[in-house]
Amino acid sequence: MPYALYTPAAADKLDFSPAQSLTVIALCALTALISNMALAVFNDGARPFLLDFIRGNTRRGEMTAVSFGLSAGFVFGLGAPMALSTGVLNPWLLFLPTDILGLLAPRRWLAPILGGAWGAVVVFGLSGANNAAHDLPVDFLTAMQEMATPILFLFLLFPVIAIASQFGRVRGAVTFTVEITIVVISMKVWPDQFPGALAMAVGVLMLLGFALAKDLRARRAAAAPPRPADAPGAARIPVEGKADDEPAADPMASLFGANAERLRRHLPWFALLGAVLAAVVNMHIFGGGEATSFLVAKGDYGEAAQVDFYRAFGFLPLIATTALASGAYQIVGFTFVYPLAYLAPNAAVAAVGGAVLFTVEVLALSYIGKGLTMLPSIRDASDHLRSAIGKTLEIAILFGAIAAAAKMGGGLGITLVGGLYLLNESIGRPIVRLAAGPAAVVVAGIVLNVLHWLDLFTPLKG
């Protein structure tokens, strides 16, 4: 089917083979153990709090409460609905709960047991919930497949938003025109391929090109001949307590070095994590993001690899700096393990590649941190990219939720889903925007089924 209207091919399947089930359970057990050791967590918001936890200034219960507060909405509002609607597991469903369970466990041996138990709940319980939901008169899970097209086709524009916010509306408009042109040509020439992959690649390259050009101009300006006030022999104001030629001490550099060394000491754990994670991803039962979950569900692993590869550039500086500042890494690394594992020929090769990749990433952390300080516009571009991804997905998921609402309940469905979304906004957004749309579809689907049983609503045909 051409990508003009996109429907995942096997989105109603959530049945896992014994090998797949055991590998998922092992991965959840391992991630819970690593969380318990405060070596890595998935939630980027929780990672900065881990430094106090590692130092013993924050108790385990307090750290667990922080992690739960930052994660619960994503688990039940985004992770579970996305998995049920696509038939593909995702990091919010697997790793946010193992963050919490790992931090909660008072004994190290208990953490992998709790994590493995959560993995078992996911692989065995999710299938039953999926089958039960599909048997309802109002099948809201099938309706949620309508979210695929808005997510995929709006997500490809995130480089446009990033460029417009960092370099102005003119360059943003130029990038938008270039991306739309590529999409039109791709849909005409390669109708069976996802047209957003090439458009995203060009958009990200344009963003990096603008940022690199700005940094090069700044370095040339810095290398220009000094002004008279800066010339040799000009008066300098002495700093009390410091020799004239003595370099200033950088306390952050000392902290970063100690935290990087802490991660390197536990390198075997990260290699094992990379291996098991890559094996699960290679089994094609896991998608690294909202858009890639739908691509993996349809079997478009090459396009999924491209999407997650470009997305990784938005999160690399955040992951690197928070890891160096807190001494705790990201459970999925820099996320380059996703494209590697999608394209690996089998799980064994993926596991070896994942182990090597995580080893290289941890060893390179200090160098990446130093490199980011030398290229401030590249670092800023990544921040804008990450922000643009969030803004784009918020709109795309909302559009998709409204489309799902119309599919399952017509005008009443739109009223319920839109109303729940607006209610969430008006009461202070207890559910984050990314999760509010899918959560509203699930709640509205349950309400429509209750109304049907009360003979107050007739499900739409088709």
C-alpha cells in the first residue's frame, strides 16, 4: 500500500515466541538491576537527580517517588496504548517501569526479579488485553491505527521547526519547501517507500550545516588580529589569590571526569545491556519511537532505522551531558543501537554489535563532552532539534487521536477525545501532552462501549 494512507499490517498481533518472551524478560530484569545500581535509567528527567542518590544524599524511597512522578503518565498514557495499537513494544512501556522497580528494590538481588516480573506481565498480559479489546463492540485499538499517518507525515517536519527556531523563519521556510519537494518526488518515484526518510535526512543535514557554518564563522572571528586593548603588553586586572599565568580550576571538569570514570568501571554491564537490547530490537518486536513503532509494525525496518538514526542527534548532547554530570547513563545509550539492530541480519550479530557500540559510547563520553563545548551552535542545534521533536509529536499525536476518535465514534468520539484532552489542559496537565491523546482514545473507547451496552450508542459500520 502506498504511504498516502498508512495502516500497520499486523497491528492486531501481540503474540511472542518463547525466545522473544524470554529475551524481553531478561532485558527487563537487566535494566531493573542497572537502575538499582544507579548506573543508568531511561527517564532523562530523573537522571539529574541520581547524583545525590549515588552520593547518599537522597534516600531510595525519595528517588523512587521522583522517578514514578516523572514516568507514570508516559507508561499508561503513551507506552501501553502505543504497544496495543501497533503490536510493537516500546521503551516507555518496558524501561520506565524498570527504572521505578529497580530504584524501589531495597536489595540488589530483588531488582532483577521485579524487573523480570514486569517483563512477564508485558509479554503475557498484553496479548490477553489486546485480544479482549478487539472483541469489544467498539474496537478502539483498531481505531488507534489511524494515528499512524499523522505521526509519520508530521514527524518528518521536525528539522523545519528546529531550523526556524534557531536560525529564523526564512531558513525555516526554505527547509520546509525543500522537504515538501522531496516528499512529493519520493511519493511519485518510490510510492512503496516511506517518503519522510529522505526528507528528514536532508532537513537534519541542513540544520547541522547551518550550525557548523555559524561555529566556523565564530572561530574565524576569534582568530582575527586582537584589538589594541587585547594586544600584548596591555594592562590586565590581577585576580586575588591567583598567579598571573595560573589557569583557573574547573570544578565541573573534575566532576565530569570522576563520573565518566565511574561509568567506565562498570563497562561490562553496559556491554551486556547493549547486547540484550540489540537482540530484542532485532527480533522486530520493538520500536524505538512513536513513528518507528508504526514502521516496525509494517515491516519497514530500513525506514525505521533511518528515522531513529536522525532522531538520535537531537538527544545525544542531552544524554552525554546528563551522564557526565550525574554519573548515570541512558538505558538505551545514544539510541544508535536502534538502527544498528533493525538492520542486523540476526539477533546474534545484533547482540555483538550492540555490545561493541555501548562499549565505544561509554569510552567516548568524555571526548564527546569536550567536543560539545567546542561547537556551541551544534550543541544548541541539538537542543532545538529535541524541542522540535517534542512539539511536532504533540501536534501529530493529537491529530492522530482525533482521527481515531472519528473512526470509532464519529462526532461523539471526537467530543469525548477532544474534551478529555482539553480537560487535561485546563486542570494543569496531569497527563503530559504526548500521552494525553492516546490516553483519551482509550478512555473514550471504554465510555463508548459502556454507552453501547446501555443501548445509548450504536458502533459505526466499518
